[in-house]
Amino acid sequence: HLLNDISFSIKAGQMIAIVGKTGSGKSTVCNLITRMLDYDQGEILIDGVPIRDIEKHYLRKNIKMVLQDPFLFSKTVYENIAITDANLAKEKIYEAAKIAHVHTEIESFEKGYKTIVGEKGTTLSGGQKQRVAIARMLVDDSNVIIFDDSLSALDTKTDLMIRKALKNNKQKTMIVITHRTTTAKEADLIIVLDEGKVSQIGT
């Protein structure tokens, strides 16, 4: 078993930080919440409903995960952000990019939002790719956001600004996997994992 005797609850609108050494089970927790992995014992409940009773597509529409190395398509920056709905209002795309602190940089590109992203995001830096992926997740209006170590590609200031904007803007529930103490200490609750168990929990 990757995880043993793990138990915690998250209130709507809270920011939870999950910390721990590599291999302690941090990503496993996130993969269970989004049902990328299924559990064989215990329960995961959302608003009292076992997640196994929630259709996967509905669950994943409401819980979005930003990975450490996000995948961008060989399309324009605009299309990458609007990937789930090509008919989104322009304002919504720009608003999401502003919250993700990437709007000004996109505007500064020669072709702006029409800039084609290379096969693996070659035209963008790691931090820019992260922020485009964050903008893409924001236009989707999901209630729960999981950052799987994806804020670490950003400098501390941008990381903080994005989290502040999210907290003020949407009242979203955030689960942040992080190695950064500065990120963790802002959380409403910090869960420390060690070899698949919760070793500490608190602020």
C-alpha cells in the first residue's frame, strides 16, 4: 500500500498544503481525489458523497489539477487557454491570464495571444508554461484546484500573487503540494506525509 491510515478533512474555500519527502505519497493523495487511481479501503467523500458515486467526468470538471510539467498543445497561446471551450468570451481568457500573471507577457510577444506554442511549449519558459496551464485551469471554473508541485517553477513572489488572487477572487478550495516552506506556511492546514502516513497535521 502506498498510503496507510490517512485521514483529514478540508473545508470549502480552504488552502491545504501537503508536504513531505519524495515518495511520501503526496501525488498519490491527489491522484486518489481525482480518481486517476482507485482506492481499495476507506472512503473519500465530497460533501458527504463517496467519490466512487460521482461520475469521473463530472468529478474532473470540478476538480482541476495543474501538474509540475504541464502539457501544452501545438496551438496558439489563446487556444491553449481556451482548450475546453473555444467559444469562451475573450474577457474570460484575459481575466484568467491576468490572475495567472501571464497576460502582460503574452501581450509582449510579437504575435500576442496568437503566438504558436512549440511542440512541448518550446517558445515558452518553464514558468510561462506553468502560468498558461494555470490560466487554462482557471477558465474552467472548477471548485477545487490541486497544484501538484506546479508552483515551484514560479518565483516566490509570483507564486504568492497567484495564490492571493485565487483566494480573493473565487473562494476556491486549494490543495497545494509543495517543497516550499513559504508556500506551506500560508496554508490554513499543513499535512506532513512520511512514508505513506500522516506524520503531522496543523498550521
